[in-house]
Amino acid sequence: MPKRIITLLVPVLFIVFAFKMVDNQKAVERRIHYFQYDQAGYYSYLPAMFIYNQDWSFKFFDEHSMKSAQFLKKVEGKDFNKYPVGVSILQIPFFLSGHVIAGINGDDQNGFTKPYRRAVFISILFYVSLGLLLLRRVLNRYFSDWTVFFSLSVIALGTNLIFYTTHEPLMSHAYSFFIFCCLISCSENYFRSNKGRYLIGMGVCAGFVLLTRIPNAIVFIVPVLWGVKNIDDLKMRLNSFWGHKNYVILAILVMIIVFFPQLLYYKEVLGTFWVDSYGNERFFFANPLLGKMFFSFRKGLFIYTPLTAFAFAGLFFMKKYFPNGFWAILIYVSIQIYVVSSWGCWWYGGGFSMRPLTESMALLIFPLASFIEWTSTRNWSKYSFVILLIPFFWLQELHLHQYCKSIIHNDSMSLESYKVIFGKRYPIGQEAMDKREEYLLRPDPGRVNHDAAFRKKMK
């Protein structure tokens, strides 16, 4: 089969599976499913701007039997939305299309009826699929057809990316995945051509990184180090930036312009251009909890998305099979896992697996591809890998099913409760659910942000 057909199969399969999952869960049918907690915060700017005359109090949520208090914080007596505006800005064309369709169909044009929910799903499906195509283009320059196929398959269908596309499509992570893919594409094109115009693209991407999820600014390391293999390469890269200093300045200005809507919102609502939206939430940089991040039954990455272990294993093979991205990705991943594991609420509230690493899959796909390329050099490793994919994909699909059916609790799982529900599909019976409930470990998110010893002891 031609390369184009093989590697294009994954985005197609991703779209098919996404529609199937949304249909099975009847997610679009349930209004409250999309518009609550974090998702409501990311989305709320759109109806406020285009339907409710810039009502930044977001009281229209309460008027439609939803709770604005779920995403509002208070500073000096003033309420503000603690979630950034980036997701809403990326959704604008889809939201407006949904608004028009709602009018044509005779649905209420209130921002919450089915045409708007469909628009949300189509929006994230479009961006993630486009991100996969961008990754495919870069991967095809370095790896074999089948390596690209398996790498894309694992990232698209074997991580929590599919969950944040279908079940919680208003969260920032899948949108950030797309932005990361764009930044990788610009970095690769600049590395290959040394043309200044790609620096402008990096500036746009950087602006959207900040506009969507500010802690993701760690990814700015990637365009600086992409293609750098040693100190001499780094000097050449810095000289290259200096040679394009006008483009660099323009890129910084573009980044600021893209980020400016966030500053305008703060100024409009709070009278200041900046506020710490995290409030009393904090990092514990002296106590990163790497073991819990990867192996905790509350939310461990390798427990609930076991296929990601292959990507981390690939870091050991990347210098041989993908030297152009080795230092950029290794340094990014090292800093990212340190920062993520240092956050006070180390399980990151409700969510499937370690959600702040979802966007990092855009970069972890390269060590994953390196690992797969290594397995292909030996028959025993090649067949072992393919055989392991079957139970790992089964386990991933089982976890997704259980989480979507509330069999896996969103933030309180333990080893004992996991044993009770392991292998079971909905409906599992009240007796099993009662037993699971007995073993749940309820978190205390307030205490972990102040008590380092308690945070460390939490399972």
C-alpha cells in the first residue's frame, strides 16, 4: 500500500471511532454534560460575547439551570472566569455556525441547545484530526510507513487524547495538542529551510499556547532546540535567530497580539491587565511525586493509559532514530513531568488518566516512533510489540468504557477499588458498585495545597 494510504488511515479511523464513542455515550444529547465545571469556564466566553451582550458576570448560566459558580473566582470582591479564553477563540467559527443552524432549525439560540453541542464536537474533531495530519507529515520524513501508522494509532486511539476529544471536548488539552502540533510543524520547517516566515508561525503558536493554557509555555523550549544535536548546533541556531532578528521581534509582537484578548478580559472585569487565576493553588517543587503521577491507581498515567509507557521507553532510543528532536523533546519532557508532578493537586481533579500530559503526546509520539523503529530491526522485538498492542489496546478501551460509565471514579480510585471493577463492563451490578464505593479514597484538594506531608502520603 502506498505511504499516503497507510498513514492517512489513522486520522480516518480516529474520526470514525470518535463519532462512534460520542454516539454510544449520547454525549451530544446531554446539555449539562458539556456545560459544567472546567468545560463551562472554557466555553462561557462565546455565549457571553455573541448572545448575552458581553455579560461577563455569566449569570445566564444560572438562568439556564447551570452554575456559573463552578468556574468563577473572586478577587477583591469581583467575580472573574479563572479559565483562559483560548478555547473559545478557536471555537468561534464553529460556534457561529451552530448559532446559525440553531436559528434555521428553530432551536433556541441560547448557546446551549443541540446545534451548539454538535458544533463543539465538530470543532475539536477538526483540530485534533488536523494535528494528526501535521504530525504525520513530520513523521514521514524520518520513519518508515508502518512505524508512522502504529505511532499515530497509539497516540490517537491509545491515550487519553480520544477521551478529551469525545467525552470532555471543551477542556483545553486536545486544543493544546493541536497547537503543539502546529508548533512542531513550524519548528521542523524552520529547521529545514531557515526561512524567517516560519518564525512568525511560531509566534502565532506561542500566543495560542499562552491563550489556551499558560503552564504549557514550557513547550517554547522545542522550537529553540529542534534540530540541535550539540553545542555547535545550538550556537548556529542562536546565530540563525540573530540573522532573522526582525522576524524574531515580529514573532514576539504577534505572540503578544494573540494573547492580548486575555489581558483585555482581565482589564474589563477586574480593572487590571493581570491576575493570578490559580489563587491559593500552588506547586511543591521540592516534592515532585513522580511515582504517583505514573503509577497511582487514583490517576496514574501508566495504569489508565498503559500504551504511553512505550513512548517513555522510546526516549532511550530517540538519539539513534530521531537525533534532530532528541534534546528538544528530552528536555521538554523532563521539565514537564517535573512541573506536573509538583502541582499541589497532583491528580488534577476529575479527569481520565493524567490529563495535563494529553497535549504532550504531540511530542511523545517521536520517542514512541523511535521505539517502534527499534523493534522493527529484530523479529522477536517486532512480533512482541505487535502482540503486546492487543491487550494494551483492550485495557485502554476498557478503561475508557469504565470511566465514561462512572465505573472508574473520577478522582478517588484505589488499588482495592480497581480490583473490584477490573474487567467489568456496564452494568456491573449494585453489589460491585457498593464494594467499589467502600474502597474509594476521597481526596482533600484544599489540604494538599497547604500540607506537603499530607500531599505526599496520599495514595
